[in-house]
Amino acid sequence: MALQMKQVMQRTMIVVLLSVAMFLSGCMATSGSLKESEPTVGPSFSSSMVKKQQAQNITPAVIDTRPKLDVIVPVFDPGLPEDLEQAEKNGIWPELRRAEANRFAYKLKIALQNTGAFGAVRVTPDRTSTGDLYVLGKIDESNGEEVGINIEVYDISEKKWLEKKFTHEVEHGFYENMRNKNKDAYDPVFVEAAEYIVEQLRSQSDKELERLKALAEIRFAASFSDDAFGQHLKLNNEFSFLPFSRRGKVTLASLPSEDDPMLHRIRSVRIRDQLFIDNMQKHYELFSQNMDNSYYL
């Protein structure tokens, strides 16, 4: 009897061990199938994605952590001579140039936005709005065949980054080509200008960009209360009262305390100011769109 019980227990143990072995081998087969097979539908398995990246030598995208400057693009200087009658004799239509001054500022705004290198890019009526970087444009030439714009870039410290003229000649037959319908023949000049400005941006250190953003905040605050915030600004001895003087520079002498209640109020005001300017962008966009048909003609 004891011998029979012993044999039964041995058989039971063998069955249990075989069952465990089959279970483990099944798990291993399932795990292996996830790594080696691709699902017919649904998302891919993480292991297969890793293999694809390794096979294609794909590296994860680098996230740009640099501070992004907010850009102000005032309406362009139309480049009209003082003698408007002479301008018309030279083939310049004053009203068209004034319309182009708005349109060109908006087109440059779009080109700058498309680079992804900046924060908010805003068109403004003039250069008095607060931003980190200012892109000032002037129309030198615009006759349908050739376009020339002069660009100057200043940061909020009034340091001049660049001054450069950009030109573009519309290719022959551009206007007759049906594929170019509703395309702006002048777009390349704005793309070129935007890319050049980005090149200048790359030469600036992260520390310098952070400093400019801090300076922009204090300059905005000082426009409301010079007594409270003027002490944090320093003007060099060559400061000129002309806006954006090539010599004059404004620097940070210090920073107010983060607990300063007046600073918190100023920040709230600045947000409202930015929202107001953001709402203006819709008007510049509509203006540019509404003049498209007649402008292309």
C-alpha cells in the first residue's frame, strides 16, 4: 500500500513539473513573438520600434530648450520720397506703397514664425511696443518684377544686430504660370531675411537671451513707473534720445525682488498688453488677405 502511494505521488510530481515546463515555454514563446512579429492592426510593440530606429539609425529629435525671444515687427517704412509728385513720375504709387508697408511687415512676421526659432512674433503700428527683438523694415523697391527691402534688427538693449538689404527678382513667366496662382512672387525675399536673422540669433548665448528677456520686462515696468523701476536700468554715457541709437544701450543694473508686489501688478498689465497686440494680428492678417486679389492683379 505504501509503495502504491509513493508511486502515485511520483506520478503527480511529474505531471506538475511537465505542466510548469509547458507554461514557461509558452510564456517564452509569447514573449519572443512580440519581439519578432509585427501586429497586423493597432500600434506597434515598443521592441519593434526600437529595432526600426536602430536599423534606420534614427536619433530622437532634440528639443530646443533655448530661451525664445519675442519679436516686434513694426509696419514698414514705405520708402516714399518727400516729393510725392516726383514719386508718381518714378512709377511709385504712394497709396500702394503704404498698403505694402503693412503687408510686408505681416509677410515677414509669417516668415519669422515659420522658422520656429522665436517666441511670439507681432506686427505693431510702430516701434514703441515692448518686445525682446525689433525687426525694422523699409521698402527700397517694389515694381512687380523686383523687390528690395532694407532690414535693421535691434534687441531691447538697443544693440544693433544687423543691417542688410535683401532683394529678389521675380522669375520670368511667374505670373503666367497657373501653378503660381495665389502665390506671392515676393515670398522668397522674406524667407531669406528671416533665415538671415536666425543665423544672427544662433550666435547669441543662452545667458544673453535670458538677460534680454529680463531687460524687456524691466523696461516695460519702467514705462509705468520710472521711480520704482528706473533704478534697475543703466544708460551708458553715450546714450542718445533718438530711438534705437546705434550708440545708446540700456543694460540691467539689478533685478527687483520676485516678491515685489508692484512687479506682480506690472506683469499682469503686460499680459493684457500682449493680448491686446495679439488681437491686432487678426486685423493685419485680414488686411493682407483682403488686398490679395487686387494686389496680385
